[in-house]
Amino acid sequence: MRTKILVAMAMLGGAAAGAQEPAPIPKEGTGSYTTMGSLTRTALPMGKDHLQVTWEFLGVQLADEGKGVTHNASVRCLGSVFAAGGEYQSFTNSCIFTRPDGDQAFTTETATGKIGGLSKGTSRFVGGTGKLAGITGSSEFTRYFVRPATEATFQSVTRSKGSYKLP
């Protein structure tokens, strides 16, 4: 019995020693990021030249410098594009970035581009939770797709650079 108690105490001590308090977040900052992940889509072809697509994206964002307000954040987005002749006519995407500490940042995006090709756009913070409550700021991004891993999915890479401010 004593051995079990000692093992349990050692395990708890190791878990507590491994847990670290996240670094403080500066009130404002800039950064460049890479976001990668996979999306599932639903397409609504409208004749030969028009297409409506909706998607759910799941991925991760890494700060290129290894630190940043959304470094190591999981990302979930819901979006939609209407295209004519393969060109975006309207594009909207809304995302939640969940940091390792559980705090979240919310963004919206607009973009121009071609279906399945390169797109460029802007993203802006529209709010957050915890230490990110009241966050504002924006970024510019370039997004491209790589060969799909499975049918009916797409994998994308987004490179962005922007700034933020906290109240």
C-alpha cells in the first residue's frame, strides 16, 4: 500500500513540475505565422460556370519565431465561397484559435483568388476570451492547397503577417 501511495505522489509531483504557467502576453505585437490543416467541403455546382462551396477547416497555427499570441493554437474555421468561372466572387471565413492555455481569439477573413488555387486576403480579430478578451488587429495572408490526402478533403497552408492590440 505504501508503495502505491509513493508512486501516486511521484506521478503527481512530476505532473505539477511539467506544467508551466504560460508566458505573459504583451499588450501589442506583430508576428508572422504558418497555419496548416485539412478541410472537408460541400460543393453546390450551379451550371457550368458557378459554384458555391462551404467548408469546415481544422488545423494548427505556429508563429514563425516560435512565440506569438496564437502560437501553437488549434484552429477551427467555417467558411463559404461563391465562384464564377473559377474566380472568387465572394469569400468569407470565420475562425476560432484556441491557445494551449484555453484562451481563444476569434477572426473573420475575406479573400480573392481561384477555386483550388492561390488566394490572398485579410483577416481581422473580432474578439476573444480570457487574456485575449477585447483583442483587435489584422493580418494579410496568402493561402495555397497541396495535393489532397484523401478524396473530398483539401489540405492548405496559409502564411500570414499581422499585428494585434489588447485593451
